[in-house]
Amino acid sequence: MDTFVLHTHVSADGHITLTLPAGFENQAIEVVVRRSPIVVPKLDEPVDALGWPIGYFEMLDNMPGDDILERPEQGEYEERDEIE
């Protein structure tokens, strides 16, 4: 099973077009669609000093699935000999 992400736009009538990478020709495949809205800043949308839309990172902080970004314990630090 191959997993990859494609970004596309849903038309006004609810249609999407998927262009798959080479290697999928002439075969039956199963396609799973997971709707995950992406933030596309508008050109007239106010931005901060670094060019990010105002409130962008606060919005990301409230996304479902944030628990997957937790860093697990890294274990004990390895003591090494000093380089002379």
C-alpha cells in the first residue's frame, strides 16, 4: 500500500480531479479520501511581521491530532570521552 498526500481544490459542483504519479496506470486501486481543510491565505488577508496570516499558529494549535506531535523520552545521554 502506498500512502501520499495530494492537495486539490473541490469545485463548486463538488468534484475533484486527482492526477496520480507514474506507476498507477492500468490497474485497479482503492482510493481513500480524508477531508482535511488546508489554510490558503487570501492576498488581502493581514499578516504578521514574518508574513504569516494573523492567528495562523493559534489555529494550528487547536487542530485535532495534536497529541501525535509529542516527543517521546529520549533515554539517557551517552557520556563520551573528550577530544584533545
